[in-house]
Amino acid sequence: MKDRLVVDPGLVGGRVCGVPVHPLWRPSALKGNADRQSSRVSFRQTEPGELQLHQAAWARDFRVIELLLHSTIPEQIEAVRHVGSTAVPGLLAKPVIDIDLTVRDVSDEPSYIPRLEAAGFRLIFRDRLGGDEHRQLTLADPNVNLHVWDADASEPQRHELFVAWLRSSPSDREMYTQAKLDAVAAAGAGRYNDHKSAAVYDIYERAFAADPHRNHDPQPRT
């Protein structure tokens, strides 16, 4: 039997309690990136750059950083995963390697951040995303977004599902590519992530609906 998660009507703007949704579902947040700017600690070393066709070198860059992490904070690591658009062959992407790093305790910054900084990373955000404690660091070369979470956080699970779905869905890869181009045209470098967030939400909806192990009633954007 599929698992069921009861929606809190206060969370979703008054929808009827009892509607089954996927455990990884989140309400649409069309200004999420803009809203989190108050949590910024610093700025990245290297700008994300322009959209590019998929590069085989991105998988190699991930492996390099994975080895660096294991040599820098080996006792803290629970998992290291390549996520984001550079993890999806055939998808247009900015040349930034997104990596989810899960650790024993993300709030215990002295146990891992000083060593990551010594290895060249820079802390740029200290915040919560989707209810999960989150730290974002960047690296200059290769250009990396390192997202640090607790081992039981749901956001890394969402990212893993998103990548798996895009790898299996040519139509959503094409749709997401167009959404990225539209976001660049609409926002330039300023609010690129927010301008494509509607497309991201819709892709998650299709991925949730297709999950054979979970129930998910459609939750269209308002």
C-alpha cells in the first residue's frame, strides 16, 4: 500500500485536510531565492556563468570534489551526491557543480566548516530550506555549490528525485531547458532561480505523481 501523508491545511493555504500528498512535496515558493538573501553570509568566489550544453567534464569535476571532501572531513560525511542540472546529461546548465553533502550534525559548524574553508570553500549562506537546516559553501575552481544538510533532511531526497526524473524524461528536460532560457531573458543574473521556480515546481508535481511507492494528489500552483 502506498504511504499517505496528511496535509496540514494551514501549510497549504486552506486546502481540505486529508488530501494525500507525496512526503517530499513542498508548497510553491516563487520568490524563494530572493527571500533568503537576508541569510547571506558572504558572496561566491566565481560567478555561475552562462548556460551551456552539457559537458562530460562536469561528472569528472564532481568526482574530484567528492575525493576532496572525503580527504578533508572524512569522519563527518554521511553521503555526497551530484545534484542539479550539471548531473543531467542532455540538459542545458550553468557550469556550476551542485553537490549535496549530508553530515552528522549540520549545526555543528566547527566540526567541518574550518577544514572546508582551509581547502578553499567559502560559506555564503546559513539558513533553512524546506524546513531543513542548510549551509551553502562555494568553491572557485571548479565552480561548486556545496549544500550541507543533516543526514535525515528531506531536501537532498527531493534533489535526488528531481535529477532521476529529469534523466528519465526527455520532455521535461526540454521544458526545463526552455524555462532556463526564458529565465535568463526575463531576469539576467538577478533573479534567475526565481524566474524558473514555477517550472521546477511543475516538474516535481509530475515526478511525485509518477512515484509508484507514494500517493500524490495533484497540487497545482495557485
